[in-house]
Amino acid sequence: MPLIEKIVALVIAAACLVMLVRLVMGERRRYRLDRAVIGHWQRASTWVVKTWRWRVSKKKAAKEAQAVINRARTRGDWEGNVFRPKSFQKPDNKPRKPVDRD
């Protein structure tokens, strides 16, 4: 029998055993067991969702950062560590003067 079939059979057997034990328990213990199982399930599913979303957002942020870096390389001039976008220059390629707002 392949390994997958054995694992599925084991999971089904464990579920049946848990349901049998749950039938034998009293009402209070059954309620506490149900609450504990639901709590663990919610925490585990929340962790899985947060982990998945974190990985996706991390990949998206890296992709966006790379796109910004590529745009900065091609849409302006670098003078040392100063970036001068082409859109800030006059048509004759002279830099604009700052506006005096006094």
C-alpha cells in the first residue's frame, strides 16, 4: 500500500477514535474539548494565512522596489548620489531654479 493511502487511513482512524472518546465524555469535558480544538484550529489557520500573505507581500514589495530602481536608472541623470529627473529640467536641459515663496 502506498504511503499516501496509509497516511489517509491513519488520519481517518484517529478522527474516528477522537469522535468515539468524545461520545463517552461528559457534557462539560466535551464542551472544553470542542473549545480547545476550535481554538487551536483558528490559531493554526490564522498563522497559515498570515505566513502566506507575508510571503506574497514580501515578494510584491521586492518586485516594486526593483521596478522603482529600474525607473530611476533610466528616467534621469545621476550626479554622484544626487538624482535629477529629466522631467525637472527645462527643455534646454538647464535645471530649474527653486521658487522663492516669501
